[in-house]
Amino acid sequence: MAEKQTVTYPGFTTLGLESGLFDQLMIAMKAHIHEEYKQQRITSADYSRVFLGIMESALTNTSQFLIAGLLLDLQKQKIEAEIRLIDLEGEKLRYEIDFMYPAQLIKLQQEGLLIEAQVRLADAQILKTQAEIDKIRAEIELLILQEALIAAQIRKLDKEIEFLTAKIATEWANTTANFVPGSVIGRQTTLLKAQQLGFAGELHLKVSKLHADYAAVYESVNEKGVPALVPEAAGTAASDIATSIGSLP
């Protein structure tokens, strides 16, 4: 970059040093006017007018030249500043490309993964909720089945109680003499007694027949007319047997 040039007051005029731009122009113009006056191409009457015109022109041109130089320097500085700004923007853009954009990309990717994880979590929660609902329904159905089972067990216990009550009544009837005659035990007892009486009667008949047969045989062989004693004893034994059978409960 070229060395910076600043337009200052000494660049315009240095008064007695005659190193300013205006000073240099006035020296040159004075020399030309003096030469023209010397050659009598201008008169004494025109000298002051020409000198004032040259001075005015020198002031204007010098001012415009210096202002243009000042503006040029400022424009140059502006362009250099704009170039530096573009460089900074380029560096910023490069930094963004090299660091920020990848970081943002990674961030977006991580956010995408986070969103996916959140979606999966929501799906899992939905599945969990559905599973809990199914579990509650299954528990309700199980409770209903348990309630039905308990009711069946209660009915079974009621039947068992009824059966045990009837069995107790039956056993009680079997072990006591004060049973009802019309009951099963009463009818069975009456039948047994009748069978006992039948057996006693049949035994009595058999004993009587034996007695009669014995008497007939004895009479057929008793030539001396001696009374038979055995048939009387036999009749007594038969009567005792019938009495014993009849006394059974």
C-alpha cells in the first residue's frame, strides 16, 4: 500500500518559504506576466486586472487540486477500508464455513437425533400406556373369574354343608333308637325285624317238624310204652330260640 499523503495548509502555501502549491503557481504566473509586460503585450492599465485574474485562477485551481487530492486520499482510504471490510467478511464467511456451519450442522443433526429419540420415547410411552391398559383389563377379567370361582366355591361349600348335614342326620339316625318309623332307617329296621320274625317262625317250624319226626320214630320203636323225654326238651329249646329272636331290636 502506498504511503498515505495528507493535504495540509503548508501544502497550499508556506508564505515566505514559497514551497506551497499556490506559491509555486504564483511565482510561475508572475514570471509570465512580467515577461508579457516586458514585451509590452500588456499595458500598465491591464497589469492589475491580469494579475487579479491569474491570482483568482491560481486560488481556484489550487483549491480544486488540493481538494481533489484530499478527496482522492479519502476515497482511497474508503476503498482500502472497504477492502479490509471485504477481507474481514471473507474471513468471517470462511470462519462460518469452516467452524460455524459444521457446528450448526452437527447441532442440527443432534437436534434431529434428539427429536427422533423423543419420538421413540413418545411411541414407547404410548405402548407402555396401552400395555398398562391391557394389564388392567386382564386384571379386571381375572378378578371377574376369581369372583365367579369364589361364588362356585361358596355354592360347593353350601352343597357340602347340606351333604354333611344330611349325613350327620343319617348317622344320628343310625346310632339312636328314637328314629322316625317312616324314615329310611325306620323302614329298614322294621324290615329287619320282620325278617327276624320270619326266620324265628321258620326255625320254630323246623324244630316242630324235627320234634314230630322224632316222636313218630320213637313211637315206632317204643314197644314198652315209655314216654319220650327228648321231644319235650327239644320243644323247650325251640321255644327259647323263638323267644330270643323275637326280643331282638
